[in-house]
Amino acid sequence: MSIFIDGGTTLVVQGITGRDGSFHAKQMLEYGTCVVAGVTPGKGGQRFESTVPIFDTVARAVQETGANTSVIYVPPMFAADAVMEAADAGIKLIVAITEGVPVLDMTKVYPFLDARRSASSLGASVRPVASASSVALGR
């Protein structure tokens, strides 16, 4: 059995201002997940629920907050790019919740991640991930 998330998980939510991202981010915060940043291009400088800073890029979010995990709630046509952006930013675990991602898009993602050997990805279309240590991704 592998443990992907624990009390040391610091989370960035890609797509935090969208319908699904905001809904699930609120639930993750209520569950006790350490949500340290959100990313929505063009909305940097805002705050989600008055506490979580929003950045324009994952790289900036990681630089400012030290996030080590990403959960992705972006439209299917942007999901593969979101995974690759997270990997480029140094995220270690990427959980892509987005459903309906074209298979051909994901065939580009896995070689990209393999070349970096620093990130692990679950998804796309993955179910939520939870740990008994009060961490939930995509609750």
C-alpha cells in the first residue's frame, strides 16, 4: 500500500475559481486539508474564501507557498497542459480530477513526466484521494 498524502501535504488547487474547483476547495478546507494556494490565470492577487491566495501560474504558487501537491479542476481541453505546468513547477504529486480528458492529450503527458522523473500523476478522471491524517484531495 502506498501513502501519497499525509500531514505534510501542501496543496495548490488548479482551477480554484471555477465551479468544480471552488466547490471542492471549500470541502477540502473544511476537511482540514492544507490548501496553500489556488491557480487561475488572470486572477492572481485575489483570495479564495478570504484566506487562500490565488496566483496566475503554478510556478509562482510553488515559489510563494512551497506547495508540493496539486489537484486539477480545469476544463478537459486544458487538463494535460495543467499537469505539465504543475510538473514543470516542481510539484511532486499531481491529481487530475478532470473527467473527459482526451486520451491523445494524456499520451503526451506521461512521457513528459517520465523525462522529469520528479513528479507522480494520478488521473485524469481520478476519484478523490483521502488519508486518515485529515487530508483530502478532491473530496
